[in-house]
Amino acid sequence: ARRPMPATLEIPPPPKSLGEKNYEQFAERFAKHAATKAHNAHYDRPNTLSMLPENIRGKRVLDCGCGPGFYATELLDRGAEVVAFDVTPAFVRMTAERVGDRATVHRADVNERLEFATDEEFDVVLCALVLDYADDLAAVFAEWARVLKQGGCLVFSSGHPLFDWQLVQRKLPDQARSYFETQLFDHEWVGFGEPNPIIRSYRRPLSAYVNPLLEAGFVLEKLLEPLPAEAMRDSSPSEYAKLCRQPCFMVVRARKDGSRAPLP
């Protein structure tokens, strides 16, 4: 008698990260609108780019969570050698198409070890508006410390802790908890076309950014609570006025300090 064939074991795909879940629902629309949308084009990008070293020509730069490639293009135009990655397949494709053979683009997750990167490979790590989707900032900062050269520069932007806490209080009062807690919350984004995406992200106190950063061996060089660019005054006057009163993002520049070990 013939033996029955063994049942095929179906291995489920790994769970998607928060960033991929958020952006797969509207990646094409995000790329279209973020090119000129006020908070991206006239607020985050100019302020985050202002925190980079003045001269990055010939420097090896890691663009973490590259999205559709806006930062990668700017870095290349400034003469940097760029390696970019994102967890959302559509963004990996868009960036690869945008930069061609001028840069290397990977699909990778900021929450995981960057297998393509060697120790002390990069002069600069840039990460714009990605950490709001990172599960464990201590692990992320430790990985960036691994791939950065001694004395290397880290620049990242994120939601401003106070703004995000007030947002939850105002829009989601049933979810509002202590400022000092780290919590996930869902928020409807507008301005990227219909249907409006529901974005899930982390809200954290300022200490939840700074302390793991220092513990990973970084020295904090500058904290920027940005003002909008003047171009926003004409394109989005009401948002310009709001951001002149209170920031909704923050930008951090830190340096990997090879003269001391990470804090215990």
C-alpha cells in the first residue's frame, strides 16, 4: 500500500511591522502629496536637512526609512554616498526608481538588525519621521551606534512629545493617559487623498528618546524645535501660524562618542 503523503506545513509569513501596515494603505498617495505638502516640504525636510553636517560630499550616509526617496535624492545631490532602506515594498521600489544606480536601496526594518550594514560603516545616519513606528528605541539607537563610525553624526526627526500628548488628549480623550507613559494610538491623517488613512504610532515622553540615546553611547549635540519655512506662510497660512506658536515635530542631532563606553 502506498504511504499517505505528509501534510504540507504552511509557514505563515512574519507579521508586518507598524510602519509597513501604516504606509501600505496609501504609499502612492503619500509620495504624491508629501512632495509638496506643507508639513513635509516646508517643515520637516528643511529643518531636518539643516541639522546635517555642512559638507557631506564623499561621506557615506544611511537613510533609514527612506520613504519615496526625497531625502536620498537630496543627499545624493549634496555629493554623499547613500545607502537607503525602508520596510514598505512600494517605498523601496519608488526610491530605487528615483535614484537609479546612484545609491543602494534595501528592504529592511528599523526595528531589526541591519544585516546589510557592517560595523562602523557610515559617517552619517539620517532618520526622518520613522521612530514614531519603532517598538524599542534602545535597540534602534544601539544598532545605529554599531553601524556609525566613531565620531559619526546621527540626525533624526520625530513627533514632538508634548504635541503628541496634547493631540491624544484633544482627539482621543478616552485614550489619554499620563504624559510619562509610552502608548500606541490611532489617528486619522488628512491631506493625502481619500480615503483618509488611520495611522497607528507611538507617543513617548522626551526622556524616552534622550535616555536611550545617551545609554547607546551618543552625545546630544542639538535639539531643534523647528519653525516652519517662510514658504509655508503663503501655501498654508493657518498651519504656518500654528507652527510658529507650537512645534509638532522635533529634530535631534547626536554624535557617536568613541571616547566613552555606553552607559550601564
